[in-house]
Amino acid sequence: MWIYEKKLQYPVCIKNPNPKMAQVIVSQLGGPDGELAASLRYLNQRYTMPNAEAKGLLTDIGVSVTILHP
């Protein structure tokens, strides 16, 4: 059993989007052992979870891995 609080580890405030930096970050996430692949595995596993809390947890982990680990 676990206690899950949905909150970000670090505050996120994007003032000016930078497409070139986004392209660099995405290139760093790629590959079979990269962060993007791990994120997609979490997001795919959520469909087999038996309860809503577990689905929400895997969804949040999959999304935060993609966003927070450039």
C-alpha cells in the first residue's frame, strides 16, 4: 500500500517557449533505453491496472518522466 500525493517535485514556470531547446531535449530522451522509452512503458502499463489510483499513478509517472528529466 502507498500514499500518493499528486504534486510536482519542482515548480514549473515557462515564460518563453524555446523550440530549439525543445528539439535538443527530445533528442536526449530518445533511444530504446532512454527516458522517453521508459515513459511510454509506464503509460502503456496503465491500461492493465485494476484500479483508478494505480492508473493515475502510472499516468503521472509517465508524464513527469517525459517533462521533468531533460
